[in-house]
Amino acid sequence: MRIAVIGTGYVGLVTGACFSEMGNKIWCVDVDEKKIENLNNGIIPIFEPGLADMVARNQKQGHLRFTTGIEEALAQCEICFIAVGTPMGEDGSADLQYVTAVAKDIGRYMARHMYVVDKSTVPVGTAAAVREAVQEELDRRGSDLTFDVISNPEFLKEGSAVSDCLKPDRIVIGADSEDAAELMKELYKPYVMNTENFIVMDVASAEMTKYAANCMLATKISFMNEISNICERVGADVNKVRMGIGSDRRIGYSFIYPGCGYGGSCFPKDVKALIRTAGQYGYHTRLLQAVEDVNQAQKRVLVEKITGRFGEDLSGKCFAIWGLAFKPDTDDMREAAALTIISELTAAGAAVQAYDPKAMADAKEFYLKGNDRVTYCDTKYEALKGADALVLVTEWKEFRSPDFYEIKARLREPVIFDGRNQYSPKRIARYGLEYYQIGARPVIGREEN
């Protein structure tokens, strides 16, 4: 098939590359000329395992092209995926200006019957707005061309987006015509061998499914963080509690790990957007508002543990931060817990020595730009030198089994604050380190001889 994918962010670039992997001819379109120039030169704007090799391979084979010309792409294609960003507005709602702009361009330049597919995460009613925008431009042209608008929400996880796209656990299609649904089924057949995982529904239900899924997962995270805070106060071990409840198949182990709260491009934005959408229809989302409130408070838990240990005034103190991205295997820092933690530590007078395998460039150039109390280090051990404590924020693989003797030797004080509960308290105790977890009381260890 010939497919235009408008937008080359996480969703658009991964989707386009994965479609090209099956032999489809893909035109990836973006208004950012520099980004398109870089893509044509093999420079990938995001870190996602396996993506760079897939892009290079399919460019070489002629299956994948990058352009700023939407007119050029639509002249060749029968399907157009809208995969532009829907950033959060000041009121928490999804900003649809980029989606609407693309819809207008489709109406201006489409040359045949077009299947217009909403891949961006959009609130209920967006498909109707897209339909109206496309039709408005066709009417302005005096054109009698026809089109379908389809909702196809993405369920990609940053850090495993390529495998999620190639081997999805389900494909959700919202379509108003059998023809549109059948075309999508044909497109996705190489990816979904089990027809039970190809789910067709009405457009509004498909739009709602994406928000409902992300809000449910966010709810599990905030619930477990709430439980972890209770555990710490009553003397229970949240890690044992997690094992106890996760063994119930109705609950499961996924998304019940205590930590610093959720971040990234999906959960924070989608929870806020659904709260906002419900409010527009006169409904107050008490549960989702609590999910959001717990998450915001959770990002401060490590800071509270640090100030509890070192005092409110952190002047003259230095902290090593391991991990800046909101999760491992991505360079995405949107809504990352590290941003809250670093901002509060430096505001209290502390210096920070930070290390992350992938996210430091974005931290320097954008997210923490102007914070001159942050130093960026080339290795995780370099970040420890002269620091008063290690603060683990993101659970990258290279942090899972560090040299604790090296950690203790480089730190001024033998203290670890673990925001992801990566280590065994008994193991930490053997090295003579103080250890603070999420949802647990501190462990003060003595080195064994």
C-alpha cells in the first residue's frame, strides 16, 4: 500500500518505519525542514531501540521516504495517517491545532478517495472535527472527492515502541464503513495473526479506548504509590505487598511497582485531558483527579526523604543523580520525575551531578537549560565523585548491578536514595551504606568484614 504519515515524532516515525518494513511504500511528512534533512541523512531525532537500523534499511530499499511536501505525498497515497502532536493546553485539554491543520491540508491536496486515519491521541469528537475540516477544504475547491475518517489509536510504549508496533497485542479500529474497516484489516494483517486482536468499533469508542487504557494504567501506578506511602508509615514492606497482590491474576504484576510517579508523553497528558473532557460534559472525575494528585505528590517523595536526612537547607550539599529520562530505553524527559527532584534540590541550595545514558543532551539544551547548579557527567561513577548521596531516579539496566564498593568510596557520605527500589536492602546493608527506598523505612548498614 501507499501511505502518507504526517508527523515524524515517536508515533509517526515508528509507525512509518514499521509499515515500510512489510514492503509498503511510505512517505513520512513533517513541516520541520531541519528534521527532514536530518532524517534523509540518517540522523534519527529520538532514541528508540531498533528504530535507526529499520529506518536506514527501508530508506535504502526505497520503501521509506522523508519530505516536507504534503502535496507530493498525497499525490501518491490512498491512506493518510495523522500522527502529529497533541500537546497539553494550559487548561489540561488536548491541543488539536496541529491535527486540524493537517486535516485542512488533506482537503486541499488529496487527489483520490482518501482514508484519513487519526493516529494521534485525540479526545472523543476529533474524528468529526477532522471530517469537517477536510470537507470544508474540498468544498472550497469545488471537489466531489470522497473520504473516510478512521480512528486507530496507538498503544506504543516508549523504549519498546518498535516491537510493540511489529507485534501489537491488539489493533483498535474505529470506522463508520465496512470498506474502511476491511482496508485497515488488510493493512494490519502482517502484524496481527490472531483476528481476535483486531477490534473494530465505532469511531467515538475507539477514541475513548486510548484514554481509558492510559488512565487505567496511570491509576494502577498511583494506587501502588499510595499503598507504598502507607506501608512506610505502618512498617510494612511494599515490595512484599506487591508480590502478594500481583499473584492475583485479576491484578497482575504490571504497573504496580512503587516509584517516583509516572511521566512521559502519554499518561500525564491523557489523564489531564480526560479530566478536562469529562468536565466539559458536566462530570467531575473524582478518581482520575486523585490519580493526578497522587502522581504530582509522588514526585516529591525522594526530595522529602533527602531533606529529612540532610535538612531543609541543602546549601553546600551535592547530589549524584542517576537517570534523567522518565523511564529507561528512551531519551524522553517530558514530565520526568527527575525534573521535579532536580529543580527542588537546586532551589534548596544543592548542587547536582547528573548522568543518564541518553537524555543529557535534551536536559542541557531544553529541560534544565539555565540551571547552572547542574553538572553533567560522562559516566555514572564520575557523577558520584564528592557527592553527599546517590539518588537513583531512572532504572536503566546499567544501574541494576553497580559496584557498591566504588559507590561508597566516591561518595562523601555513604547514602543512597532509591526512587525505583532497585536494590536489596540486605545487600546494601553489607556494604555499610544508608539506604532509603520508596515505601520503606531506611536501612542503616554496617560493612561486613
